[in-house]
Amino acid sequence: MAELHPFRAVHYNQSLVKDLSAVICPPYDIITSQLQQELYQRSQYNFVRLEHGRELPQDTAIDNKDTRSASTLEQWLKEGILMVDEVPAIYVHDHYFTYQGRKYRRRGVVVCVRLEEWDAMVIRPHEGTLSEPKGNRLSLLWACQANTSPIWALFEDQRQQVSALLTSPEPSKPIISLTSASGESHFVWAITEPGVVNQICNSLAHQPLYIADGHHRYESALTYQRERRACSSSESASTAFNFVLMELVDFADPGLIILPPHRLVRGISKSRLDGLMAKLRSFFEIEELPLNVSDVWRQVDDSLTGETNQVRLVLLGLKAEHLFVLRLRDLVNASQMMPYFHCELYRRLDVSIVDHIILEKLLGLNSGREETILGYSYDKQDALNKVLDQEYQLAFLLKPIKPELVKAIADAGDRMPRKSTYFYPKLPAGLVFNRLM
């Protein structure tokens, strides 16, 4: 189903850029203004200048962050700061990191994948998107004609065919190796032997790919493809803009970690807040727990990871020094209050209950004002601190979504609410990337 190709990667020239940890950066969607500034100061060659450049007050249609990214890319290539591999390859990326005191390794395969429209079900999304980020990435695509950061997609390696090909034989020396100040390490190998490349691509060709992270980038690439076709007099199936850069990870990879984006809410009127508990009781069984109990977080974890077929949430902020465990009483009744076009599996998601029932129905939050009202945290203690510091009024803690649920939603042709998953840690930008020319 999916068509995969090797490519000539662009990456830093390590004879000129000695410290690669100083030049890679996160993908654009988690780079805050403060982090952007820090990355600019970290190195004059930090990849943020290509991935998510600074906006300036004097920006114009012909001189803006995207045109500056394009100019920087050309300058770095001219100066040899960036180099292009001579031989097409597929790239194996090992990402080592620590989470909650435990060490992990996640292995990905970096390739170019032929773009397919959603309805072909070759590439399958699992989350909704917004128009603004897609427009931003499209502008960068037109300016740089490059996929500056890979889309992260998942595949099923049921017979471990791909795993066997990646580990036997494994190249002896990586083309990229670095350890960042945070303790994360990255090793990248180039596989150029045509027989092995073909075996890996063929092993992945007869199944769909599931987007984990990068829905906006994929939809931008589709739009870019359509626009390039519209203004191209000659195009072949192998033309570069028909492909997009992806890093593919096995669903069963032990380093695949999905964190729950806990919902944070502010801007609620006092009258709505005062009436919330009574409304919640019409849908949920509610248990109150004091925050000063020594094992309160263990109880929270037990509540969230209990019976998988029961919707359970934890609410912070409605009463000082207390939290509330919410257990949905009637799933059938609740699901009938959601948009009719969603599948049954969607209606059973904890995040769907929070977004549609509590935030929309009970609190009456207008989705048009979502960005000014909602925030997200991927750590329950951080969520609590934001409520205690009165940065937000309420926090709804969710349990993480399992990889098999991501697959099931995508297979059903549906999409979870936006920001239902947070794949951790994010793939960095600046290891290898692909030029569409």
C-alpha cells in the first residue's frame, strides 16, 4: 500500500559543526517564543533558523521568516555547514531517553513516502487539525522546498521482518551521534546497499502507515503537491514533491510512549463554576479526595488505570486542597450528546467525554475561543501546580491512550479530538532532512 523510497539526506557537516547537540531543535509545534530565543543563542547554526524562524515587525511578503529560512538554507549549503549525501539511503535512527527514571530506546526508519490522499487509507490520521499551522508549514514548504522535519508515523511489524533487517547486519559506525544536555542521545546510520534497502521498503509496502505526530505537516505537503501540480508543465511520478519525509516506528517498539494531554481551563465565569458540580453529578459518580493524603497520587493513578472500559477522570480546582475522581455513570446517554458522525469508539474516549460533555455542554465553552481558554499539560503534578498558582481554574486529568487505540480509531476512518495524544519525546529537527528539488 505505502510506497517508500531512499533519499539523499541533508545534514550537518560534522567537520565544521562539532557539537551537534547545540544545533538540533524540537519540531516547530513545541517551540515557544522563549525556547526560540534560547535556540537562537545556543548556536549561530541552530536548526531553529530553518524549522521555525523568528518573525520581525518589518516583515513583508518578500522578506519574512520563511524567505529568511530559505536564504539561510542556501547559505549553509554554500558554506558547507550542511552537506548532501551522495548516495540515496534509508536512515536508521536510534533515540535514547529517560522517562520516569527508566531508560528507553526507540528505533525509527527515516524514508521518503509517496503522498496519498486521506481517502485512499494508505496514510491514516488519528487526530484533527487546525488551519493556521497548516498554512504556516505550507509557506515554509514553498520558500525552502524542503521537509525540514520528518512526520512521525507508525507501522505494524508483526513478523519482525523489518526489525531483523535493521539489526542484521547493523552498520558499524553511525553517520551521526550526539548526546544532548538533557541526556537524550541520537545515533543515525545510513543504509545504502540496494538489496537491503529494497527489502526494507518492500516489507513496509503492503500495509498502511499511521500518523503519530505531524498531521499538519502531512496535510501541508498534500496541499503543496496539489499546488505544484497545478503550476507544473512537466511532472513524473518520481517528482520530489510527490513524496514527504517520514520516520517510521513499530507499534510494538518498547520506546513508544504516549502521554495524555491533560486539559487546563480558564476564563470560566463564577456562576458557571458554582453550578458545575451539580451538573457533573447528573453524569458522573464523584469521589472526593484530599490532596494532603500521602498516597493521593497513587490513588489517582489507580483510578485512571482501572477498568479500561470505564471512563474515569480526575478534576482539580473545584475545591481548594481537594480533587475529585469522576466515573461516568451512563456511557450510552453521554455518547448521544456527541456529534453523530463519530464512531462508537470515539464516543467512548475519555478525551471525547471531557471535550464534548464537560467543556462544551456543561461549561458552554465556545470552540471558537478555544485557544484563549484551553491549555494542555502532559504531567499531572505540573497541571496541579498551574491550578494552585491560579494560572488556570480547572484541570482535567486523563489516562494515556494506548497505541492500539490510535490504530483502531484510524482504521475506523475517524479522528480523535485535537491534542488527544502526545508522543514522547518528540522527534528532533536537524538530524537529517530532505530537499524537494
